[in-house]
Amino acid sequence: MLALAPLAVPAAAPADGITVAALGDSLTAGYGLPPGDGFVPQLQAWLGARGHDAVVLNAGVSGDTTAGGLARVAWTLTPEVDAMIVALGGNDLLRGIPPETARANLDGILAAADAAGVPVLLAGLTAPGNYGPDYKAAFESIYPDLAAEHDAIHVDSFVAGVEDALSAGADPAALIQPDGIHPTAAGVALMVEAIGPSVEALLARADAARGGTGTATAGE
């Protein structure tokens, strides 16, 4: 997650659509994958196939920490953004950043979204045990705690689809790139399938906040 990659931003959403900014790191940015195979384009295609009138903006920057996300959240929350996915913290773990620091940064991101009236889906992660059980527990608790405090939608792990497949005996080489960290296109597809229903719930919140029916399907 520490390699640098350019920020890719798709074209603006149509006026009647829901615009979702995906604020994250290399897992969001699509590190190591062709442009159409990363998380954002695959989620965009998944939502479109299910009839949702939504555009997902790639606000993923490889190597970004929660501090980096906090530093750029203000310009991520542009006026056209109706909802935001926040998937940060993996690089904090790689660098051994104290959990209380990551918590404060994520709290600041969610507070900025609250101030903008933008609903959030907060994606957690499974922390490794190499810093000890106390660190692991403290880090993993950040996400459900802050989601409850800010009334955000919460998923336990951004990469749950890959984790579940590997636990079921899937071939790691099919789902993880040779660096051992980033998912392949097939791995991203599993991530999207797992998080997709929560994104649909996020779209419904955003639509309701704009005075809609609570749904965001094409043609409505």
C-alpha cells in the first residue's frame, strides 16, 4: 500500500444521480491493476448492473494514511458529492501508528462529512497481531465505535470478500497480487460483492437526504 499511484477521478455524475466519493488508499485507488479493474470501476459497474443511478469517484491515493485522508477530505467533499465511502487505516497499521492517532484522524473525517450533510460508509479492517493483542483490539474497535458515534454505515472489513474466500480455501494467487497485499481483479470483484449491499444502503440514505424516496435506481 505504500507505492505511489495517481489519483483518478471519473467524469462528473449526471444531475439526477447519486455521487459517491470513495476516500481511501491503494485498495481504493486500484494499485497494480488495469484502469477498469480497480475497486471504483468495478463498484460502478456492479451498481449500474443493479439499476442504480450512481457515479463513484475515485478518491483513493496509494500510500495514504488516515492523516492523509483527513488532510484532503475538505476538497474531496465537493458540492456534488452526496455520499462517501471511507476505507483508510491499512497504511497506519503498516507504520505502527498509534490507534488513538488513527481514531482522531478518522473522527475528523467523519465530522467533516457530518458538517457537509454527507452520509458515510466506514469500512474497517482486520489488524494483524504483530503489534500485540492490545494494539489489535484497540485498532479494530475504532471503526464500529466511530460509526456508532457518527451514525455511519459500518462494515467490519473492506476486504471481507477476499478474506472469506481465502478462509474457504480459495487459491491466494488468484485473489492476491504477487506483493502479497493488493487484490487481483478477481479479488476486487469479491470485495465489491461483499460490500455492495452496504453501498446500496448508503445510496438510499443519500437519496433520502436529498428529499428522494430512499432509493437511487436509474429512471427514478
